[in-house]
Amino acid sequence: MSQSVENRYDFVLFFDVQDGNPNGDPDAGNLPRIDAETGKGLVTDVCLKRKVRNYVDIIRGTQDNYFIFVKEKAILNKMIREGYESLGIDLNDPPSDKQDRDKRKKKGEAQGSEIEKGRSYMCKKFYDIRTFGAVLSTGANAGQVRGPIQITFGRSVEPIVALEHAITVCAARMEEKTIEEQIGIQGRKYTVPYGLYRAHGFISPHLAAQVGFDKNDLNLFWDSLINMFDHDHSAARGLMSTRRLIIFEHETALGNKPANELFERVTWKRTTEGPAREFKDYEIQLDGTAIKEVKKIIPVPANS
């Protein structure tokens, strides 16, 4: 039986991209996301969570309690309804609990104690719900879940440059048009020559206990952060890799130090001059000493 998560964790994630678009902005023609005032690149928390979900789906997606709720082409309300069906709760009948019997607003929607049963079932079945939380209050209604893990945007450590590339085709698709009309420049793609990004994360043992997020789930999450880019390659994203994962493990559930003080211990420096084009152009440091390993766990004692 797995252990519960009893300690608070804060972590720093460094990842990079080479000749790719780490997170296109649909409001800007799919250009790499960028902070207009600083020129630094951005990768949303949603993008990072998507990669974690995809990794877990590949590694454990067919196992009980490791299904993914938010996935491509999923119908979320259907899965919530099927959860109640698995529990043997008929949302078209009056609630079995006498106190809830007169509260049902409409058929097909859970009420009262039914919501807690549905919420617990969804947390147990779906890894991403008990990890990141979810809004389950639509359709059959299983309430809302606040997940124990929160991740910030990734932000490049230095300004990035977005390059634009024309795409040409040499083969035609349609018979009703001439070949000449269908070949040549047909589109554009955008890439970042190189960018090193930094994101922060927080893990609450109090919320973990509420949703049943345990040590096995936590270890799978660490593995996901390290390996998620190896299972997410595409021509658009170029070469993306996790470079460093620095984990601060507190002695208590409340924590021994503020997260911002711990994050300030992790710094970077340039090892070369000119534009950065690979990870060797940087060095990640903890308290001024280079971190060589990809994953490093730092105990945070009470009197540190």
C-alpha cells in the first residue's frame, strides 16, 4: 500500500528547445509565446500539464486509477455520467439519501451526498484529476477538485528570437486544379533557434490527502517531468528536453521556508559569449555550485 504525501514540495524545472516552437500562440498566428515587454519566451502551465498527461497516458493509461480525464477528443460530461453509472447511482431517480431527496434540481444531475461520492470516484479513477484538479460541475455534476500540484508558466531565462520559415510543397492534392496552382510556397512555420526555460511548481500535502494523491502518484509525476519531452517529439516542436529538476523537500506539511527564498537559491549563468544555441552555453547552479544531475532533491530542514 502506497504511503501518503506528508511533506510539502517546491520545485524548479529547466527545459529547453532547439529549432522548434515550444508553445504556439493561437492569437498570434501560432508564433512562439513571448512577453512583449522583455522579449522572453513563455510556455503556459496548461502546455506543461498536457505533456505530463500524455506521458502518464502512454506509461500507465490502461491501468486502473491512472486513466486521463482531459485528453484529445474526450467528452468530459459523458465520463462524469459514466462515473455515476459505475457507482450504481441513477441520476434520473430521487436520491437515495432522504436529506437529498427533495434537492435534485433536474434529472440527470447529482445532488447532495451524491456529488461527494462522484467526486471521490473521479479522483480515484483519473490520475490528472487527483494531480491537477478539475471542474466536474457540468453535466451530471461531480463538484470541483482542487489539485495538490500547481505549475507556473515557463519563462525563458534570456530573450528569445522567433524565426519565420516559408514552407514549400512539390506535390499536388486536387485533380480539378492545375499542378502549378498547388505547388510552391504553401505556408509558414515559426521556430526559436534556442531557448532555456524555467518553471516553478508547488505540491500541497493537505490537498493531496483530500484527493488521494499518494507517493506512487508523486514519483510518477517526477518521472513525467523528466521524460515527458521524449514522448512528445514533432517537427513543429524541434528538440525539447528536460535539463534540470531541482526538488525542495520540506520536513513538514506546512513547510520550513517560503518558496520564493528556495527558488532564489537556484540560479544560472552563461558559460559562453554570443547567442546561446545549446544547453552547454549555460550552467545551472544551487547556492553558487553547478548542478550536474538532471534530478536533484534538496532537503529543507526546519532551521535552514
